[in-house]
Amino acid sequence: MKLENTTVLDIENEEDFDKISLICDALRDKKRLKILKLLQSPPYKYSTRELSNKFQMPVSTLVHHLDVLEKAHLISTRYRNDSKKESKFIQRRSGNFYFTVYKAIKKVYSTQMTDAQTMPIGSYADFEGDTLTYIINNREHHNLFSPERFQAQLLFTPRGIIEYHFGNSIAKTKKITGVSFSLEICSEFPFYDNSHQSDITFWLNGVELTTYRCDGDYGDRRGNLNPYWWPSINTQYGKIVNVSVNEQGTFLNGILYSDRVTLKRLKLSDGNKISLKFGNKNTAEFPGGFNLFGKEFGDYPQDIIFQLHYQEEETDV
């Protein structure tokens, strides 16, 4: 290839072998190097007789050296007619050659990065079920899609499936190595019941990941973050549930749940969002609803935390 009037040759490209050989052969003789050096100075061109005189070299020997240099495209020949005869002039070519002999060793450094998105519990996109209640400033609300829902810090349903949407722009441009999310949740029972079980299933982009069996609707003590006005006879706190998926499978609270659902099945880069759903399936053995806690309720100061883990690569030559 050519770059800024420079011919670049690469030993990795076998098509360049002939040109590299001709150049190396042309440069191995000191006499030819002296000819090239002379052509770098004004007037940049000389007749064969002038060169023969400067180097005290027979014309026949000089012609041999010039042929080798010309085959390697290091010089060019021009002819000029005058009244008596045709004269041959030698001049440098307006360009350079560059070629690599050793292949560069590239070191690729990988850094694991995380894109974290925090979703307030009231920012749900959809709900399937009969009843969903959310709490704002000591008041119960049931208008599912009223804008005021975004302020909710606690919501609960005796049975249903809720859906949240997360951005997937990172998944479109980076190599995703894992996806994970965490939330504070428990079962739902009137007032509370520490032994009321609920099978809560999680889906990502419509793919079923895992089912968490919550063992109670906890109210035996006040939640660490609950506001003063929240009655002690009601649900008080939940447990943190962590779900993650990588190339090995799906993990529930750090323990492998299944190796059948891996990242590839989730198609995280498709469309313009990632859908997270969770709740009770119709076939659940314990369809015990759920309480979902925001960062100002329960025991843990967090909303829903959704993370895309990806690999950032840097190359050092």
C-alpha cells in the first residue's frame, strides 16, 4: 500500500516478497548506496557519463548498478535529445519505502466493567394482576399508572407480575460477560405472617430465569429504614435477592440454579430495552404475592439495582 508518497511493505504479506528482495539486493552494495546518496543532493539528476566520472567507474559497471537500482524502483531513468545525440539521465524517485521485518506482538488487556442502573420501585412499566397497592406519605394508592406512583417506597400485591424496563445501549456496543439484579422483597399477607411462603419467579426478556421461594412476610420487628408513621402491625422488611446470569448459567443468591439459561438466550442487545419481570406464576405452588421495598423502606437503602457486566479491551503494541 502507499501512504503519503511512501510504499509500505510488510513481511507478513507474501505478495510483497519480490519487492522486498529487490530492494534488499539493491542496498547490499556500497557503490549503489553511494549513487543513491549522491542523488539526494542538487541537481538530483546526473547523466551516466557524469556518474561514471564521479565514481571512477566504467560505464558498463555503472549500468549494471543502475539496472539493479531501477528494478528495485529506487531510481528512475530519463532521456533527453540534443542536436548531436540522445543523453541518458538518472534521478532519484520521489518517494520512500517502509517495510516491517518483525511482526508486532500485541498485548490485549481486559478490564471487567459494570454499567449499573438504579430503578425506583414505582417506575414499573406494567403490572398483570388484580390488585397492586403502593405507599406514598402514609397513604395507600391503587391508581396503577398515575404519575404519582414514581414516588412509591413500598408496594405490594397478593398475586401478580410486575415489569420494569432497563436500557441496553451498553449491550449493543460492548462484550457482555454477565447480567445481574438485586432487590429487597418478601411475601404478602394481610398485616404480616413470618411463615407465609411465596414462589416468586423472575424473567429477563421473556426468558424464565429462576424461582425464589420466600419463606415469609416479615413483621416481627420494625424495618431499619421505615418512617415513624408506618404501623408496627404491618409488613416491616424483606430480604435481598440477587439473580445473575453469565456464560455458565443462572445463579440465585450466588448459587448455581440452572446451566440451561445463559447469556446467549437473553438477547440483551435486541430492541431498545431489557425487560425484567417477577411475580407469581399461575402454576406456582405457593402463590403468596410479594412486598417490594424502596430505598427508604425495609432494611436496605436501595431500589432495584440492575447491572450489565462487560469487558473493556485495550491493546498495547
